[in-house]
Amino acid sequence: MKPPDFELEEWFDEYETNVEINLSKGYIQGLGTSRFNTSIDKLEYAAPTAGDIELREELGSRYDRSPEEILCTCGAQEANLIAALSILEPGDHTIVVLPTYKSITNIPSVLGDTTTIELNPPDWEVPLERIVASITPTTKLIVMDNPNNPTGKYHEQETIESIYEIAASEDIFLLIDEGYRAIVSEPYDPIAAFGNYGVSIASVTKPYGLAGLRFGWMAANSHIIERATMWKNHTTISPPILSQQIAHQALTDQEDDILSTHRSLLDQNANRIKEFVNRHELQWHPSETSTAFVKIPDSYASGREFSIELVEKQDTLVVPGESFGHNQYIRIGFGISPEILEQGLGRINTLLNS
């Protein structure tokens, strides 16, 4: 089976290691290991497959679910894969809300039929009527992320409640990648806390600055988790023991400090992004996360053209909007130090002025 194209990761592979200023990443800059206890007795499988029981108890409390309704995974990427494998049967239909991280689209499209629903720019609102119109007798899953990647839009609670009610009334699961949820200023309940048809995916990558751990999880009803655990035995088996140990520390005794520090950083950098786009009269939607989806000037044919010119002339990397299906946009990651962001924006400014 030929795997689908993954433009974002292919873009990273081509350019990321060879630029001076990197504004392409969607997560917050990495934390150092010195703040964590990294000593372990043995490097061996960390049974059980679902993850450490105390860690799952901690995670379950955030979704009003038991440890048996939590599965620890190698990043949100694995969670999205095995969640789809656990919910969908051959011939099932999935509705995917775009733009989003490409694997959320790719995985269901490999497993069965998909219908894509585009958010409405410039405010990136969800067209509820289109979701309803797209439901078929074989629809089993609706997939989206919230907050949204790349736009940084955090859909209102009423909107998510409406989508959940639509899904539940039709015996459809609503899977939401909530990877950015922990960093928003006023998060409401995650989708897995809404009821039996909600499936939450998250990780310590984006809000916590711990991308290198490759640690994530899914929360869902026990039947889905049971099937997902069986699939995990065919992928990575148990999560890495050291990743679980550090993630547990980050999610408990260090969480308040990590998230408050990162939220302050994002607030400062978001204000700088706002000043920049307003000065150049560029279109964007204020972001609740660490990414800004900015519309490029009409003088450029595409986001890819702009991004390549920025690399070649200014040694600075952003993500072309084509990676998310919008070729007149670029994604700027601002979960970095204000000093590096300022340098990067200065180079974008030079390119725009030229």
C-alpha cells in the first residue's frame, strides 16, 4: 500500500536542519532535562501496554474517566492511528474537518471513504450544516482538532457541544485531537468528558515543550480503549519507560509552572505577531496556541513560493500553507524565545519590503 503524501513532514525533512532561524515548529520550545528526575533502574519494557497505572489515573481524572479508559501512546500520532483502527470497520465513512494536521486526514482516507469539511476563513468557523449534510448511513467517525492547527482557532464550547450532539444522535464517534488544549487561557471540558461518543487525543508535545518524549494518550470509552490496546500490541507495545516518568512529573508537580510560563511566553509573542501582521496589513486570526496562519501578499503565487524565497534569501523557515490545503497562507510558529522570533520577523519584513 502506497502511503499518502505528508507535505508538512516532507517540508521539514528538506529544510529544517539547514536554516539559521526556524519559525516552522508548532510546539513550544523544548524544556531542559535538568528539571526532571531522569534516573531509572533498568531500560526495559514498561508494562502494562496501556501505560503506568498511576499515570493513567492522573490522566483519567482530567476526563472524568477511569484508568481503563486511558491509553498511553508514543505521541498523539500513534493515538490518532490506533483510535481510527479501533473505531472504523471496512466500508465505514469518516467526516474530517479541515484544515488540520495531515495525518488526521490521511489515516481515515486509507481505511475507508472520507468527506472533508472546510472551516470558513477568515474566522475559521465550523459549518455545522455541512457536517449534517455529509452524514451517511455508513458514517462512523467525525474527526477534527481543537484548538485548530494551523490557525490557532479555539472553537467555542457551544460549537463543540452541537457537533457532539449531532454525532451522538447518529451513533457516530467524535474524535478531537486536543493537543493544544492545555495551553489555552480558558479551556473547557475535553470531548472525552462529554459522553460515550467522545474521543480525546493529546500529548505533552505542544503545550509542555516536551516533543522529544514522544508521549501522548487517548481517552475514550472502555470498549474503544480495549480495542486500541490490542492494536498497540501490534505497533509500539508499551510506552517508553523514561518518557512516562518525565511526563508524569510534567503533568503533576511541575504542570502549573510549565503552563503558566509557556502561556506568558505565547501571550508576549502573539502580541508581537499581531503588531507585525497589522503593520503589513496581512490577514490572520488571533491564535490561542503557538502558531499563526497568515495570508501572504497577492504578489506571491503561493505560500510555497514565498516560503522557498524566505529560505533562500533570508535563511528563515516557515511552513507553506499548502501543507494544510491553503496555498495563499504560511504558518509561523511562535513558541520560541522572543529574541529569535524578533529576528525571524525582521527577516520576513526584509523580504516583504523587497
